[in-house]
Amino acid sequence: MEKTKQAVNWLKRAGAYDDVIRVAESKAVRAGQGKMRNRRYKLRRGPLVVVGNENVTLARALRNIPGIDIANVNRLNLLQLAPGGHVGRLILWTASAFKRLNQIFGTYTHTGD
């Protein structure tokens, strides 16, 4: 994917575009002094896309969609997976990221009692 339009179609096929709309509708002006400190708007968190390699074209296609975050599987962060300690964020894994998980963390093998 190279264009945002292609990324939006991909999110619609994956069933994640409703979450993007929820994020876009949540844009509100922040209360307090943060408005003057370049933190004017508050947004909810949307889907997290985990990539396996430095996929620049996918990052370019997704960067203009509100609420979408992109993370490399080698540098996953707990606050990205569960922002604010609340589990339940929608995470979209690319095939290369899913294959890379086994190399990073290994496999679980049950050895019976």
C-alpha cells in the first residue's frame, strides 16, 4: 500500500474502519492551559498496526488516518498495546510481524505432567 485511500479500503476489509470513525468523532478541544502549549486537541486511541520490518510505504499510507498508530514488532511497548493500562485495544498484525514474534519470544511447548 502506498496511498491513504488504499489503507482505508484495507481497514474497511479488516473491519477496523468503524474504530477509526469513532476516533475521528472524539476529537475535542482540551480543557486548561494545554491549549496554549501545542496540545490543543484530545483524541481517543484507535487501532494499532504492528509491522515486522521497516515498511515505509505502509507507514506513509496510514499516517494521515486519525488514531492509527504504527509499531515495529521489535520495539513493542506495553503502553502501545494497552494504553493507560486498559486492555482491549484493536491490534492489526501484518504477516511479517506475526512470523517475527516466534523468533523474538520463542514458542511455548507444554511438557505434560
